[in-house]
Amino acid sequence: PQDYPMEWYLEYKHFWTEQYLLYLFLLYNSQFEIIFASNYMHLKYPAEMRENLVGYLSTEKGWPGSFWMRRKDNNETHEHMKVNGSI
């Protein structure tokens, strides 16, 4: 949901790209759906995260990074394409 901190590039020389690859993968891919994006939830709903997730700590030194998705079954994908005019 946000770019990596600039110091990771400049100071530590970390050039990770997995979040950008995931974004491109999901951009026009109706066969998959997002179940839970922990970093997004951390940024947008920290109070709900604290209330509902055991062990969740919202600190400035770290943040969650798990991303859950699943492949839709063929019927779900077919219906999505039909509704959106793809077929």
C-alpha cells in the first residue's frame, strides 16, 4: 500500500520489488481474490487490528507484511467475467 522507506534504498541498499510484482499480478487478474492484506489493515485500521488480533503490536519500528489471497474456483471467475463484460 505504500513505498518502502527511502532509507532502505539509500542507506541499506535494499531494492525489494515483491509488492510491485504482486500489484502487477493482481491488477488484471480476476482469477484471484484478496483475503487479507495485513499491511493495508495496519495502516487503515490499527485500532481494529489491536482489538482483534492477539499479539499485534502497532509500533513505528515494524509492521505486518503478510498477504493472503486465494484462487477463485472456475464458477466464480466465470461469473466475474460475465458481469464485467469480458465474455
